Amino acid sequence: MSILKKLFTAVRGGAREAGQAVVDANGIRIFEQEIADAQNALQRAKKSLTEVMAKEMQTKRKISALDASIAEHEAYAGQALEKGNEALALEIAEKIGDFEAEKAEHEEVLAGFSNHIVQLKQQVKEAEKSIKENQRQLTMVKTTESVQQATMAV
């Protein structure tokens, strides 16, 4: 059983070495593809960020509309009280309460969007910086490889 186990371990070691040789031989190609994949992911992240920012703007507009409705209904309630119609004033006050509750919900959502946008912008900046650094490293690796090939040719 011990011999069989050692043979199996030897086969696994050979497979690992072969895999490592393929990775070593194609290191630059793999690195280039990883950079390309990172750039694609960054583009998707920027698109998502844009969508979140659009939703934030939409929520801000909704809050502004609710503020306008609240102000308008407060004026209506004042007019109803001036005319002595307390029942109508109470009904309008209830509607104002509904608007304020809806506004509070939207403000909570807005705060979430704002925090998320700040985090996403920071992550996008870090990703861009990382990609640029990887591109610089790739250029240096390619240059080094070219120099080594030229040296070997001589």
C-alpha cells in the first residue's frame, strides 16, 4: 500500500511540475490576460457605479418632490384652519404625515446610496492604480525578457 501511495504522490508531483512549467512558459501571456480581465471588471464596476449614482439622483428628486408636496399641503391645512374647517385640516395633516414618513424612508435609502458611492469610488481608484502598476510591471518584464533573449542570442 505504501508503494502505491508513493507512486500516486509521484504522479501528482509530475502533474504539478508540468502545470508549473506551462505557467512559467506562458507567464507573460497569463499576466497580460489577468490585466485585461481586471480592466473588464473595472469597466463593469464603473457602469455599476454610474447606475447607483443615477438612483441616488432619482432619490434626491423624489425627496425634493415630497418636500414640495409637504409645503403645498401645509399651506392647504393653513387655509382650511382659516376657514374653520378643522376636519379638512386634520385630513390634510394626516396626508402630510404620510409624506413625511415616505420622505424619511427615501432619506434613509439616499444615505445608503451615498455611502455606497463613496466606497465604490474608492475601490475604482484603487483598482485603476493597481492596473496601472501591473501594466508597468508587465512592460518591465517584457523588456527584461527581450534583453535576456538578445543576450542568449549573442
